[in-house]
Amino acid sequence: MKNTDILIVGAGISGATLAERYANLGKKVVVVEKRNHIAGNCYDYYDENGILTSKYGAHLFHTNEKEVWEYVNRFGEWYPWEHRVVARVDDKTVPIPVNITTVNTLFGTDIQTEEEMTGWLDANKIEFEKPANGEEAVLNRVGPVLYEKMFKHYTKKQWDKYPAELHASVLERIPVRTNYDDRYFSDEFQALPKGGYTKIFEKMLNHPNITVLLNTDYFDVKDQYTGYEKLFYTGPVDRFFEFKTELEKLEYRSINFVTEHLDQEYYQENSVVNYPGEEVDFTRIVEYKHFGNQKSDKTSIVKEYTVDEGEPYYPVPNEKNQSIYEKYKEEADKLTNIYFVGRLANYKYFNMDQAFKNALDLFSSLETPNLKHHDARTTV
Ligand code: FAD
Ligand code: UDP
């Protein structure tokens, strides 16, 4: 039997945050991670062309949470980076989120002011007081023509569902702008870590109280660890309750990342180019060297094909999955000293900052009484 105070399953944002917090509280922590690396889906590395590349898709940090921003800054330097995305639509290239330039380029209009753009949107949109799904959310904001050109088929490719089959919140992730602002996010803090995300996780986990075991699946070793105070599980919630065969499985989406190394300086003009149409099967192409303006004679691009099978990356937010998830949550709530935390364990479409906040909030809710008697520097 092996013992530890805190056992954590997964070395992504949720697991690493809880490991760091508990280690600083003086607890012995073991993190088991089934992959051969830390950092979860934020993992990045230098590829054969010397370009810092994210293994599981481009990761742009953005938040309005000052507490989260201050927390991540403890573990490395971040430089300002405002993400921009363009989309290829009807053989034209337009900014996404939809803004004045998007409409003028696609429809040959000559909108100049916010009032004119608001007027265009008002004339096109179909109003829904409370959009009940993704389709109504888009129609309510931009109307049917842009819905068809920019959202309907991209969503089908991404989720294998049309927007009407998804929560409104999925399509509401992207704003619509009445000005020329072409930034993908509007948050106050937008940045990338100097030298990459993996370095941040190394710093978080580099503590004498933390042991990280890579290539270790929790379900292979769980009988060896029984004497812990608390277990934090950050994998898919339905995998944990696999033995409850009466419970229906949750849906997930995975991505097939297809990389090409090219003997040319650049492939495209921007880090991310979306392909919202039906003419290709992939959703977007990422050219990593644009992030941080990296220099190399060569380049690498990654096409993203979203698929059903494979590692689960996305929960699929709709009513059906939410009601299945509630059943798992009931089971999870019955357990003592076992906590489910993170994007797949909570089955929530978290961005990175939400995952940090969720883990920090859980730690505070469990440990605030203990923190009162502890070094104040460990509080966040
Ligand atoms: P994860 O990062 O999934 O970590 C869970 C870890 O647990 C994994 O390492 C997994 O291997 C491990 N694990 C699971 N089961 C077991 C087991 N049985 N035994 C041992 N280990 C196990 N967010 C943004 O803010 N901006 C972005 O631009 C952005 N882009 C994204 C692009 C893509 C393609 C994806 C998929 C996500 C993106 N995200 C982005 C979201 C971000 O990746 C997540 O919010 C964050 O990684 C969630 O952290 P987590 O700790 O909950 O989960
Ligand atoms: N979306 C779309 N067209 C686009 C970009 C996004 O229809 O060009 C929709 C699609 O449903 C997508 C959702 O908006 O899943 C959220 O997009 P986001 O870029 O936030 O997705 P992620 O980066 O998490 O894959």
C-alpha cells in the first residue's frame, strides 16, 4: 500500500492547481497522469522546425478574473497577445467575430459607423427574447445569411450537430461587434506564456511535496492508494462510474490533428484561419509560428478534423447530455473525500481561466478554515 495525503488524477490545469495549493499547505501530494507528459491539453513543445507548438490545439489565454491572472503570473512571465482569427468565406477572407469589415467584405456594403452596423444587424436579425439553442442565438445576433455562411456548417463539422441541437451558450462564445474590433476575445487580460505552457506547469509542480507519476492510469493503480485524505479526479466523469452500467454514456468530441511540415517561410497570413463552409472537412488551420512572431525558414501547419472517436476533448453541451451528467453528479456527490474537478469531470466547456478558477474556488471552499491558521502567503 502506498500512502499520500492528497491523490490527484491528471496533471492538467485542475490537477496542477490543486497539487500546487495543497503542497504549499504542507500536504504530501501524488499526481498520477496517464499521458507521458504534464500540462493536460495545454501541453506544448518545440517541433522539428523549432516552432513552439501546442499538441492539443492552439491555446490562447484570456480572462477578466484578476485573481486568476495574478495566480498564473506566479509561475512564469506572460507577454500580451491579442488573438485574431480570419475565416475563408465565398473565396473571401473576413474577420471573425463578425464586425463592420466582415459585412462590407461579404456583401459589398459601405458601412462606416457603429450606427450603420447596428442598423444592418437590426434589418437582418431575427429576434428571440431568450434564444433556446445555438441556431436561435446566431439568428438573434446576425440573422440567417451570416448564419448560413459562417456558423451552420462549421458547427456541424465541429459537433456533428447543427446549432439547433446545442445550447445557445456554445454559439454565444463568440461576440458580434458593431465596430472594427477584430480581436477574438474582449477580455481585460490576454496573454501567452513566454517559453510556453509546459514551463508554467513545471514550475507549478516543482515542489518537494509533489510527486508526479507519468504513464500511470489511475484505474490501474487505484487499489494501491487507499489511505489518502482527499482524492481529486480530473478525467471524464463517466469513466469513473463505468461500473454503474445502468447510467448512459456522455457524448464527447475529439480532434484529429493533422500536421504538415513545410519547406517554406509561411503558409497563411494569420495564426488561425477558419473554414466555415462545407467545401472542406476540417474546421480550421493553425500555423503556430505566428504566435509570438517566431522565426524559422520553415513552417508547420495543423488541420483540425473534429471526430467522435478518440481522446475526449470537448463535452457536448445540450439538454440531453446535461440531464445524463446530472445523474453522474448525484453519484459523485454521494462520495466523501473524492472530488470531481475540471472540464471533463464537471462536464463543462471551460476555458483555461475557468478551469483555474474552478480549481482555486474548490480549494478555498475546502481549506479556508485551515488557511486561517497558515502562512497568509499561500492564500490566493
Ligand atoms: P485536462 O487538461 O483535460 O487535464 C486532465 C488530465 O487528466 C489529462 O492530462 C489526462 O490525461 C488526465 N487523465 C484523465 N484520465 C486519467 C486517468 N484515468 N489516469 C490518469 N490521468 C488521467 N482554453 C482557453 O482558455 N483558450 C483556448 O484557446 C483554448 N483552446 C482549446 C483548444 C482545444 C482543441 C481544446 C481541446 C481545449 C482548448 N481550451 C482552451 C480549453 C482548455 O484546454 C481547458 O480548459 C483545460 O485544459 C482544462 O483543464 P483540465 O485540468 O480540466 O483538463
Ligand atoms: N463557430 C462557428 N464558426 C466559426 C467559429 C466558431 O460556427 O468560424 C461556432 C462553433 O459552433 C464553435 C463555437 O462557435 O464550436 C465556439 O467557437 P470557439 O472558437 O470558441 O471554439 P473552440 O476554440 O473551443 O473550439
